[in-house]
Amino acid sequence: MPERNIDFGKYGARGIKGHEAVARQLDALAGYIATPVTARRGLLARLHYLTRSDHARTAARAAGLTVTPRTIRAWLAGTRRPSRASLAAIEQAYRTVRRENVARYLLARLNRDGRGTRVEIHPLDQSRVSPPHQRVVALRTMNVRRWDRIVAAWAADDDSALDEAWVDQVVDLGSQWGQYEYVTNIGFAA
């Protein structure tokens, strides 16, 4: 697409891709368990979340948690401790299942029956860029009415699809939308 930055940061600008900032905000809205998986409390909370129903157990298996029920019972009882690889698999399965579970709810909240959600786009940080190379960019706001593709890509953890879905929305900013491909933050509340 035109307006895509090819050599971002060449002159000292700092920021992250817009779709990554959107994913961070959606992750914050998803409300993950705050205690790390390495702590006993965090491990137990994740295991209870992943094993509380047949649907949850099936989703956890599909997300990559392929240990036996006996092993999970031993972890819950505290008689065995999961390895680092198992802890990583538990964390990944938990995040995947949590995203799938909250995606429909977030979609309804963000779309708000067609009214959409107001989004603030904070421009990239140009404090380290010399004045002749600086762009004139400012805080922009826009109303995103169609969150379907964005939330679906986020729930599937598909970075390229999320990038395309976000760019399709940012194009509504007008002819200078490429200036907001990299940002310091994107904020919205649902």
C-alpha cells in the first residue's frame, strides 16, 4: 500500500505499529490473570480456568495444552511441578482460550449497535529526530464502527490480519493516514 513506512526509525523516531497498540489495548480489556504463571497462585488460577468445564478442556487441548488429566490433577494438588515448557504451554493456552471467550463480548461492546467506539491515536515520538526531518503530526481521534475484522484477528492472534484490518480503519483519517502507521499509543475504552 502507498504511505507504508519502509525505513522507520532512520532519523530517530520511536513508536510501535498501530495494530500492536490496538492488540495491547484489547489485551488490557480482556482482563488476564495478573499473577504470573510461575507463582503457585497464578498457575492454579490458569489451570482452574482451563479445566472448569468440558468446553474449556477441549479449547485448552486445541490451544496446545496436551498433557494428561492425571498430570493436571497432580499440578493442582501440588504433588508435581510443571516444567518450563509446560508453564509456557499453560500460559499460551490460557491466553488463547481467554481471547476466544471474550472476543464476542468485546465485539458487542466496541461496535455498540453500529455507533462504534471513539479511538485516540497518539503520534510517534519525534523527540530524537532533528528538526529538519520532523513531521507535523498531532493527536487524532476517530470513531471506529466496524470492529469485526480487528477483534477476529486479535482473537486468532494473527498479526498480519490485524495489521490489514487496522490499516483499513486508519485510511479513514484521510490522505495522511500513513503518518499514523507508527504510534506511541492507541487508546479506547469499551
